Amino acid sequence: MNKINKKFAWIVDSSGASSWVVDNGEARYLKDNSPVLNPCWSFDNKPGGAFLYNWQYPFMFEEGYFLNWNDFIKDGTELPDVDFDIIFLSVYKNYDYCTVEKIRKKYPNARIAGYIKELWSPGQDFFTFDHPKYVQHIEFLKTCDAVVLYSIELGIFRYMQEQVGTEFSIVAMPINVDYFYNNFYKQEREPSLFCYLPHMHNRRSNTEQFSRYIAEKYNLKFVDRDVEAWRVKGQQNPDEFKLNDFVDKWSRTLFHINLDPDNYMPGSQAMQCATLGVINIGGLNCSHKLLWPETATNDTTILERRIVEYLSNPTKMTKAIEYAHETVKKFHDTDSVINQIKNIKWNDR
């Protein structure tokens, strides 16, 4: 990975994760210099792909930080005295206090991109474009030097772009394809499927019902894991519940079934499937149509037909897997995302 020779921070107004810095290639918490280990999104605290999703961004720069602004608010302390070049700023809750104006005053030399990490927070009540929180978010984005979006296709975000009045820059959700493939690819596969149930219940749809139906009808082993329980227990006992174990479990299967109806979520599981050659079945997340066009639907009649085609025609299955792998490498691999960051469309101040 060719790092960007700049100082970077991803700043969020509030997060369950504490602030950390990449120090000598390792992620360490600012509060006590201990290694950053999180069973939801990290395999290790070292570079080279051990962090998933947008948590990789700080590793892509010569000096990188993740800053939970709320940490500093609670402690009554200032944000770090670092002369940042680029800041990704995500504000979803504390619009009154966490303003672009304050970041500009603290970091006058930084370019500030409003980073859209999700359109709405799942389970919250503002799923309409006129909700006060959504309107506040639009006003926040208008004050930034650029707006960064994780979805390759605008889709549902097109109206948001029109409201903000500036062209969004696409910086895809990254995954280090080589790291993930080298650590988790399985040559031998069981005739099985994995039933993926997101920890938000409203995103589970009829995934389990359809998975059990397919497994029984076509004699496939049914594999699942309660993601909600895994996340809770993983936080409580990270030594026992590790992300590695979770990936090992589903990467041995032929199919990964996930009928998530939300079309504004990034779709990180489908990206991981594309990296490891496990066919993602169903779902409408942002990455699904790009990586798995034949199965990016929740029409179970179509999905069952696709599964039958793949089981009866290994060549067709291989083509779908190869296309997904090539496409995730092209758009989501860390080197590709670094180039996307370099091409952010900055507004003149």
C-alpha cells in the first residue's frame, strides 16, 4: 500500500470506539497507548489490512488518527494539536457543538470533507427527507470543503447531492483484498450456505426463512451465527469471540445469504464475499448490485433459480465469483481507495 504523504484524521461527533492513532504502523488508543482491538472490525492492531471498513483510513496516510470528539468533550480537553492536512468529519448527533467552524479554527490548514458514513442510522426515526435531523445534516455538509460518499453509485444519495449543491466525491468502503484473501480464502468448500443475520433486526427480512428453505430443499448444510449475540459477547470477552472465527465460519460455505432490504448501507459483507469467492445471495446494499449483479434482489423466486443454476453449472458459478473478485479489487481495494482520496473534489474556500 502506497500511503498518502499527509496528516489525516477521521473525526466523528460520537462513537462507541475510543480515539486512536497509528503509531509506528500500529493502532494504539490515545488514552493509554494500548493496542486497538475490536472484535467487530479488526483482526489485529497492525497495518496491512487487519482493519475492516472505513477504520482503514488512518492507515492510508503517513500520520493517521481516528478521533471520537465526544471523548474530548466528556474529559473537558481539546482535540489533539496536530497540523492535519485532510479531515473526514462525520456529525450525526451533536450538530450544535460539533461544527465545521470549530474544526477550521483548531486546524486552519486542513481541508475538511463531510464524510457520509451512512444516510440514516439504522433503527432511528428520521427516514424522511424533511426530518429535522436530516435537514441539519444537509446544512452541516454545506459548510464542508467537500462531501465524501462510500457508495460507487449515487442511487438514493442523488437527492441529497442536489440539496447540498456540490458534487459528491466517491471514496469507497475499503478492504485490503490481498490481506483478506491470503488469510481467509478456503480452497475446499462444504456444500453449505451461511445465513447472515445483521444485528439490527429490521435488516434481517426473511433471510433465515429463505436460508432454511434452500438448505432443506437442496441438501445444503445450514450454517449461521447470531451476529447480535456475537457482537455483544465479543465486546465483553474479545479473547473468546474474535472476528477471525466469524470469517472462518462463513468462508467455508458456497453461499452467503443476506436479504437485507436497506439500499443505503455500504454492504461490507458482500465485499468480503467477493474477496473470498463466496457467492452473496440477495440484499439491496450499495455494493450488492456492483459486485453480485445476478443476485442483487430480494425476489426469492429469482434467487432460488440462481442458486440452482450455480449448483448445476460450475462454470457459471466460477464466472460470478471471478467477476466479483475483479470488481471488488478495482473499486474497493486499499490502493484503489487511496487513488479515490487523492481525487476528492475540493471546493474553493
